[in-house]
Amino acid sequence: MTLDTADLRLLRVFVTIVESGGFAAAQSKLNLSLSTISSHITGLETRLGVTLCKRGRGGFSLTAEGQAVYTEAHRLFASMGQFDARMRGLKDKLHGTLAVGLTDNTITDPNAPLERVFARFVERAPEVRLDIVTRPPNELLRDVVTGALHIAIASFPRVVLGLTYIELYSEMQRFYCGKGHPLFELTDKEIDVDEVRRHRIVGRNYWGGRDLKIFAISGAHATVADMEAEARLILTGAFLGYLPEHFAAPYVAAGRLRALRPDLFSREPLFQAAFDANRADNAVLTLFRKIVLEEMKAKG
């Protein structure tokens, strides 16, 4: 026989009666009168063509056929429950693509555990495709504005109207010179702003010279768009410039770099997550932001 909605309703009444131990005991659970319950079971017996139970003064008991119907009905409803759960899971599962922009050379920064962020994200949203790019901060902001990126994490040189920023952490940056540079062997007492401005200084093109104000020079002697390029110039022994402390650490340990006057030339740019609030109603992006905040112990 082919089951319809009415059959399923009658089977549920029957299962409730069996699990309650009889018609009277099932009344409160079904919120039905005894006559209505009896009518439902009679209708189910007619539909199935078998007697399901014995009821009367001798009490309630199942026939052999009734026991078989109960077993199959119980299995049917359990399977339907599993089906419903799977369908809810499919409905709630996150799909699509998440485009994330990062600035370069943060992998050695203990304040930026992005590997844990991504690990947790793919565990929660295994069907989502990740699209990760590394670009200078100004280009990341441009791509968030145009919608090419859902979110970007960096130290940004400016605030773009229309974007939302969440403060994450500060990155310590020192002013370095490379081995072979005239200042490398001098003591900090012999180094001041006047002494530094006599030498070639590297600037980052996206900061527009704002990171070099203390030196009061007309412009940088070389410009770069990422930390690796700046480090290469400083390691030549011909240039001076700022680098993240965590990034420079292995070169310092190897005796190839030295931080000059940490008391005078240190700076701590703020790292933020930037996104377009008008496009933020996105379950995938919401989950990623939540994990970023939890892992980076954000202030916002």
C-alpha cells in the first residue's frame, strides 16, 4: 500500500497508544477522547486490513500483526526523523566563496594566528571555497570597496568612508640597518635623527611618507610595496628602514640586522579587519569575523 498523510497520522496515534500502554493512558498525550482514539485505530485497521490490538475488559494487548506494524512504524518514524535532520543540515550548511585579503609577512607574528582562524573556519564551513590574496594595504582597501574582497586584514594607511574597521592588535616595528652599513657598528648614543637623515632611507609607497616624518626628509631614497622588498634593501647595508620586529628577528639573531635607537624610532601600527557593512549580511563572512575576533582577542 502507498502511505499518505492521513495514514502517517493514524500510525503516529497507534505508536503513541502502544508506547503509552493503552487507549486511556494515551489520551493526555494525544489530547483526544477515547471514542476518537478508538475510531482512529479502527480506521487504521481497515486501511491495513489487519487487527492491530485487543482492547476491552481484558486490557490492551497487541496482536502479532499489531506488533509487526508497530515495529515497522517505529522504524519508519525514526528514518523520517533522520531525514528531517539531514535536510535541516543541508539548509543550514554554508556554501559559496569567502575572499580574504592579507598583508604580507605576518606569518611570524604571534599576534596574527591566521592558521588557527582558517583551520576553525574550514571545520565549521567545509563547503565554502577560500580565496586568499596578499597585497599592499592600499590595494586591499580598494578591493574591499569594489567587492572583490569580503574582508581584509592589515595595517591600513587611511580610513575609507563606507567601510567598517575592527581593531585587532598592534605590530611592533623597529628601524633597522644591515651589516656593513656605516651605522651598524656605532653605539646608540652616537645615533640621532640628524645622523640617520644623512643616509638612504626606505619608505613604503602606501604610507605616502608619513612613516618618515621624524627624519624631516623631502622623500624616501627608495620605495617598496612589501616587507620582503624592504628587508632586501636594508640587508644590502646601503639602506635604513622600518621592519616588523617579528619579521626581522631571525636576521638580527644571525647578526645581519640591527635595530637602531629602539627608544626613538620604534612604531606600533594598528592592525584591523576592514569590510563593507552594506555587504556584511552574509553568514559566511559573519562566521569568519567571529573566529577572527576570538582568535586575535580583538578590542572591537
